[in-house]
Amino acid sequence: MIRFENVGLRYGPGPEVLRDLNFGIDGHSFQFLTGPSGAGKTSLLRLLLLSLRPTRGLISMFDSDTAILSKDGRANLRRRIGMVFQDFRLLDHMTTYENVALPLRVLGKDEADYRAEVVELLQWVGLGERMAALPPVLSGGEKQRAAIARAVIARPQLLLADEPTGNVDPNLGQRLLRLFIELNKSGTAVVIATHDIALMDEYDARRLVLHEGRLHVYD
Amino acid sequence: MSMTEPVESMTEPWDGLAASPSLMRTLPAAAPIVPRNSIAGRSLTAVVAIMTFLASITTGAALMVVSAASDWQAEVGREVTIQVRPTPGRNIDADVRSAVEITRAAAGVVEVRPYTKEESARLVEPWLGAGLALDDLPIPRLIVVKLAAGARPDFASLRQVLAARVPTASLDDHRRWIDRMRTMAGTAIVAGVAVLVLVLAVTVLSVTFATRGAMAANRPIVEVLHYVGATDSFVAGQFQRHFLILGFKGGAIGGGAAIVLFGMTEAANAWLTGTAGGDQVAGLFGNLSIGVIGYLAILLQIVFMALVTAFASRHTVNRTLEAID
């Protein structure tokens, strides 16, 4: 589904923060992306989300060479990827329901067509009673679940999560991990960036370890 | 993916919570992607309103100056004066009559009005005082000649005929005065247009910067839309539509206030017509009306401001997207 070949990334004239990345992500797979702080996890996630362009190398996603894609082409690929940001990035002027429905709205779907689907997903993540609430009044855990719901509502083939358990207690962290596992079982490839060793020990999955800009894969 | 069943292993708070049917029915209508009532948006509307008002006032004032200057030129240019000097051995009344006849015969002349002896005397009254025996003074007599609008009589041949038949008459076509007036009016027009151009430039710049300021608050929205797969044109379209409405609202408030102000000035002017003060103002500034063209120009400015705001927002969104990507 996704293939990186000799990918390198540098910001401006600085040194390469990611070097010689060679790896692939298969459909329906589950992996943790880990490494010390500053190792480049977020940069790699941004490359996967097509919100950064590599300085060198080839990134192939869904059978497309991302280097030659038009802007609209990149936007279309991005629709097949769901992203859970560390800081949630929910829009404060929209209700939980509207935030979760945003990707479908961007796709131009009619609200009447997706209303039941969004409500069902919100119930599934336990936000059935918080649909009309604005993000500023949601708890950290609720915001996290709303962000996850928004990331999966358009049924992406790949789900990226940046430190999804970084702001929650261990108990909630485990529940969120189970949520990701369930999503993976339903067919979505999952990449969870984390440096929470305890979380990774909870589930036996492939590990992508970044160290000094290089990636080591432990299947 | 199946989302119909809650995750088995999950216990509260995620289990047992279901959206009530009533809640589902009463979900509010979808909020606009770009929030309508933000502080930055209100500030932008105020900036657009104030700048449109100032630009409209400047436009109206410039149009009034142009109109008044043209009126002065036209009025002065439509009048020439013949002066008949008293000379010993000649009958000044006969000379005046002859000059009037000759002038009436000239092409382009619509009215010839000789000043009587008494009227001529009144002209020098401010300098010499009243009650003098003016018969003893050699006071010249004036003949005021009105020309048809746009007429260019042959003053050279008229001067020749007058010189031959009434040697004491001299014709003054106010050329020097008109030339000065034309220069002054031209300067006023250029100054008016220059001020208008400057005000419009300042308006466009301040509206552009205010739009960018308002857009800065919306950067997270641009980013989220981008990350959830919105195309650049979708994102730009959302903001452009929102800011077009904001700009139009601000422009309508500012331009509307200017229209009301000019309307009231015009009404006050009409009300004062006939009074001494009103006539003086009319003499100096014309009829204090910006005319249909003026009102159309203000309406055009309202639309222009809305377009500037929308374009500035689109430009800023595109720059933001360039920076993200």
C-alpha cells in the first residue's frame, strides 16, 4: 500500500532529520512507530500524510508516485488517510458531531446521507451524549475520541495517530489502544507513533523504530 | 468496517451510552466551516466600512470639484464684455447703440445687454460714493454679451468691425481670466483625482492587511481542512465566500453612510437655495450634488471593496496552503 525507497528529509539547509528510509506499510497491517523524542516520528507521519515532501527518495502510496502528483491528486490521496493529531486539532466553533462529520462534508456529501453514520460512530466511541458539545467543554479523553472518530469517519485505508495516549491516563490509553485494534480488525492499516513502552507491550505488533534519523523495522 | 457494535471489551464510559432519538433529531443545522461571528471578522467589517466611507466621501468631493470647476469655466466662457469709453466729440449713447447692433449681428450671440448710465454709475459707487454728479465724470459704459453654449464667435472680425465703426469700443473676451481659471480648475481636478487615487490605494492596502489579520485567526481551520483531504480550491472557496460577505457588509455600511450624507447635503442645499448663504455656497461649489455618476461610483466602490476583501482572503489561504504543503 505504501512504500518508501531511500527517502531522506531535511528542513532548509540543516542536516537530514530522516535518512535512507526503506520500508513499506501493507494494507490491514498494524504497527507502532517509536523512538526517542526528536527522532523524527512526527516528520515521518507528516510524510505519510503527504503534508511534507521528501528531500530525496521515492514515496509510493496507493500505487501512485507522490512526487508527480498534482495538488488535487495529493488531496485525493489524503482522503484515504485518517490522522489523529497529538493536539487533536478539533475546530472550536463546531460541535463534536460537526467536527467528526467534517471529512464527509469536505467530500461534498449531503448531511442527510451521513447523519446516521456519524451518530453511530459517535455512539461507538462513547460520545453519543456529547454530540452537540463544543470541543472546549470536552475532557481530554473525549477530545481524543472525537479526533479518532473524525479520522476514521470517511473509512480511510490508513490511520495515523501521533502520540494518541500522550495526554490520557494509562487506563484510558489501554481503551484507546483497543479502539485502534478494533479499527485494524475492520480493515484499516494503523500506524501509532508513541514512545510509551507500556502501551506497545500491550499488543504484539510490528515496530518501526527511529533512531538518529534511521528507521529499524522489527516485524 | 462494522461500527454497529460497541467494542466488546470496553466498559464504561463508552458502553451503555446511546444517542437518544430526540437528540439526533434536534442536532443543530451544520455550522459554517468558517465561523461567522469572530472578533477578527467584526474588526475587518469595521475597517472596510470606515475605509469605504472615506473613499466614498473623497470620490464625491473629487466629483464635486471637477463639476464645479467645469461650471466656472463654462459660465465665464459664455460671457464677453464690450467697454465703450466716453470721448470728447462723440455721443456715447450713439456709440453704445452702434456697438449693440454690431454685436447682435454676430454669430453665436444670444443676448446683448448694455448697462444704462445709472447702472454704470452704480458700478463705480463703491469707490466714489453715492450722490456725486456723475455727468461730469468720464465713466465708460459696459455692454454684457451672452454667448450660446459651445459657441465660438469670431472675436477677431468683431473687434475689427467695432474698431472701424465705434473706435471708442473695446472687446474683452476674458481670455486671460479664463486661461487662469482653466489652469486653476485643472489643478483642482488633478489634485482631486490624486487624492482619490491615494485614498483608494490606502483603502485597498488597509483592507488587504485587515483581511490577512482576520485570516491569521483562521489558520487552524485551513490546516484541518487541508489534512482531512480538502482540495485547495475548496478551502479557498470557503474563505472567499465568507470574506466576500464580510467585505460587502462593511462596504455597504460605509458606502451607505456616504450616500446618506451626500443625500442630506443635497437636500439641505435645495432647502437653502434662494437664501444669501445658499447662493454663495452654490456659486462656489456648484449645486453640491454628486449626481447619478457619483452615487453609481459609490455603489461600485462597495462592490470593489467586497471583491478586494475576497481576493485578499483567497490569496492568504493559498499562501497558507503553500506553507503547509
